[in-house]
Amino acid sequence: MVLRRINGFSEEIVTEQKGFKTLLEVPTNKKVKIVNIVGGRGARKQLAQFGIGIGSVIKVKRNAPFAGPLLIENQGMAVALGRGVAAKILVEEL
């Protein structure tokens, strides 16, 4: 489940029913496809600068369980993503 704030109200986006996960829930060395980015314009712009968008296939290289950024691989390039941004990315496992 992902919570998102819009104009001071929380919107609950249920992901379990569709088989989607957040990027934070993906174990190390798994390939996934991005199906949605729940964040706003800033998050999408930041990800677009790294060539990451809806439909991108990425591999989680490192996902420490409690702290620190996620290390992902996109088109052969390693990218570190903060946990806040990673929580806004919905993926499906391949």
C-alpha cells in the first residue's frame, strides 16, 4: 500500500490487488519493470534525468533493509535512489 498527499489529504493507493510493489519491497538482484510513479513533477523529473520512467526495466543491485539509498542499474548505468523516491515507484517483477 502506498500513501500519497494531495492538497493536505491522504490518498491510499492499493498495490497488492494488482500485483505491484514499491521499489523498496524488491529484493536484491531482481529485475523489475516500472508501471507507475506516484510522485509529483519533481520526482518524475529527477528520474527522467537518469533515463528512468514508466516502462523502464531496471535491476535492484543493493537494497539495504533498514537504511541507506537503493542502488539500481538502468541501461548499464548504476544509480543511487533515496528511499523516499523509491517508495513512490510502483513496479512489477519480471
